[in-house]
Amino acid sequence: AHSINSRDTSITQNLANAYSENGDAQRALQLYQEIEDKIELDFIALYNFANILMDNGELDRAIEKYQKSIKLNPQYSASHVNLANLFKNMKRLKEARQLYELAYQKFPRQREVILNFALFLERSDENERALEILSKSLAASPGDLDMLFTRGKVLSRAGRHDEALEIFDELIISSPKSSLEVGLYFER
């Protein structure tokens, strides 16, 4: 590995992220690869690199970068969630479930972990477990509109339509943004 100054690396990472956000994934990937060729990336850089790879369809490389990010910092929940979501989207459901379970055990109060795991359970027809997880979270933060919306979706999927409608009505009253999401949900 060549010697590279950490300030230059940080600037290059920021530039790569900006390219990615502005739709130039190829340039972003090229910059991250240049950095990785010179130094060992930290867990956040690996996470960002993996996100860009995933968005660009380079799924095996994205998996490798997420796994390295988790190895470097097992406490960074976003890497766990994104890797689990990637496995889910690739229909590698056993691996996705293992990661969601592990993430929920490690981060039982992390909002993104809870939401993603509950949605995975809902799509796996494990609605009661999803509702249990969401109920625990909502007890701690009852005003979380995304949690309420997800709970409404799971209740609806479980055939508990009256309870789901109560939640959706509450969301429509409390937030104009939520009324759009509820409407889009029912259009499907």
C-alpha cells in the first residue's frame, strides 16, 4: 500500500459520495477503488463503497464490502441492515433472516433494525412476531409515525383490518405526509 494522507482520503471519499449522489456511480466506484488500492478503508468508507456497489448492481462485491465493514466495526448497525436487505432482495432469505436476527439481538432499540426486521417478518408471514417487535418499540417511542405505519401494514396483512384502519386513521389525522403514504399503500 502506498502512503496517502488521511486528509486527501477523506476529501476523495466525500467526492466519491457526491458523484454517487449526483448519479455518477461509475466515477464514485472508480474513486473508492483508487482509495482502497492505496489504503485499508475504514468501516464507514466500506459501508459507503458497498452502498454504491449495490446501487450499481455489483452485488457480490457489495456483500464483500459490507462483511468487511461489519468485521471492522460489529457495532455499526447500518452495515448489518443493508447486508440483510441485500440478501433479502437477492432471495437469499436464510442469510437475510440470520442477519436480521443478529442485528435485532445486538441492536433491539435501533429504529432501522426494527423496521427492516419487522417488514422482513411480515413478508415471511410471521405477522405476530413482527407485531410483537413493533409493539415493544412503540411502547418506547409511541409517536414514531413510520413504526405506526409499519404496524398498520402488518395488522392489515394479518387480517386485522379494523385495528389497521384505526392506526391509518390516526396517521392521517396526525400527519399530512402520512396520509399520502396510507393512500399509496391502499392503491397497491
